[in-house]
Amino acid sequence: MKKYFIGIDVSKETIDVSFVESDFQQQPEYLAQYPNSKKGYRSMIRDLKLALQGTSSGQWLFCCETTGAYDRQMCHWLVEHGMHVWRESALQIRQSLGIRRGKNDKADSMAIADYARRHPDKVNLFEIPSKVLSALKDLYLYRQTLVDKLKGVKNRQKALKSQGEAASPAARFIRRDSNNEIKRLKRSIAECESAMMEVIRSDEQLMSNYEHVRSIKGFGLVVTVALMVYSGNFQTVPTANKMATYCGVASFRNKSGTTLDARQDVRHLSNLRLKGVLTMAARTAIRHDEAIRQYYQRKIAQGKQHGVAINNVKNKLLHIAYALVRDGQLYQSGHVANGDAA
């Protein structure tokens, strides 16, 4: 049976749609642009049925780039209506296209359709995450927004003091208003954290995994929730090695013959937000956990720089967290998980 691959380029307001057959006899064909709304999705499906007569929606595979909030509603709507959806990394698609001169939404949708046709072995069908996990992620991201705002207000206060204008009427107003804003933001952050705990307690599996990971020194509420959210509660990213790669704490090297052997910089390929909270966890663990401190000191004794040793600690903590979830255990100092780095 024939199959069609449908490429969708998603933006905040619109989606551009193209399609292509699976037999490589035709080039991708542009369909149209639609509003990024339920009304637009219904129009897209109606037009696809007209353009792809003789096929059913079960023979279609929709492919789009992961754009966060912009593609979430569309992917949920398509899956709820029985469609097969593949969300692929935008970087993965872009690097597979080779040299391109210029771009636009129409061309991008055609390129996405062609990518889906050429790489059926990479298909990973999208599944709607549980409501509790989605709620936990929304709360976590909202908390991060509040924290960023709090940092901005505090930085404004510091800048005001450094200018030597603390006694002027304008400065007094800004300082007073900033203090009120700081209090409000701190209160909102505390309420958001309470809401996060309510969501966790409402789900047995979330609560179980939270208690296991939270038992690690340095893993407070924020670090534990971040790991749960970005790993899909340890299901979407199922292994510690994959998570270490995802957040940029796994080491990779560029090697070629005898002339090139250097560590590859993978920061631009990493989840820097998760990597940042893991850095805080690693520093706390080194201070308060004897086994982790000895591990860190051993890496330093091997000649590794502080940043590299911290990275090793983050990698080890990830392996420990995954092992605790897998084995259903609480952490004990000196816990060694299968596959841990030495």
C-alpha cells in the first residue's frame, strides 16, 4: 500500500504543509498554508483527503520539527484524531539537508516531507504525555520564568546602588517598588513549588520516582523535577547514557588519523537548562556526600580540570538516579550503579 509523508513547518501563527509519496517517483508537493489553530488543522485534513484520494489517513505520516509550544496543540489534535505524528529535532533535519541557499516556510515544509520519506528507520511516533506530567512541566517552566524575573529585579537594584543614586527620590521609589516585587515573586515561586508537589503526590509513579531521586545529596525539588520532566518520568529518555548525551555531560571526541584528537564541544547540542541545575546538584553533592567528594578528588588527581571533573560528577549522578528508579531504592552514600563511570 502506498504511503504519503506530510511535512509541516510550524510557526506561531501558521503552518505550511507539503506531501510526498514513498516511492521516490515524485518530488515533494506543496499543499497550502493554514492557521495554527484547530480550524486550520481541519482545513488541512480536508485538503489532504482531496489531494491524496484513494488513501486513508492510516497511510499518512505527519512530520514536523520540535518547536516547543508552537507545535504542541497541533500534534495533540492530530493524535487525538487518529493520525500518526513524528516530531523530529529541528537540528537533525537541518543537518541532513546538505548545503542550502536561502529558506522559507514553503521550502522548509517540502524539505521536512522529503526528510521523513528518506529516513523511515528513524521514525519515533509521538504519544501524548500524561496530563500530570504535562502539568508538572508547565509548572516547572513557569517557575523558571518567575526566577528569571526575580533575577532581573535584583540586578536592577544592584545597578542602582552601583550608580551612587540610592538617596534620590527616583531611586527610593525604584528600591521600594523593587522590594515589593521581590516579595511578590518569592511568594509566587513558593506557591508554584507547592503546586508542583501537589501534582507529584497525585500520581503514584511520579511520587515513587520523586522520592527515589530526591534521596540523592544535592537533588532538591527543582533538580529532581527537572530530571523527571525532561526524561518523561524516565520513559522518553530511558537510559542514563542517553540522558547524559541529551544534557551535554557525556564526552565525545573528534578523531582523524594521527593529526586530530580533540574533545568535541557539544554545548550547542545540549539542554543547557537541565545541565545548569545538574551543575548545582553536583557542587552540593561534592560538599555533602563523602563518596561523591572522593570521586571528584580522584578525577582531579588524574589531572582533569575542575570543569571536566564536575562534568564527570554530573554523569555519575545521572547514572545513580536512573539506577535508583530502576531498582526502586533510596540512595545510600557509596551507591554504585551498573554502568557507572569509575
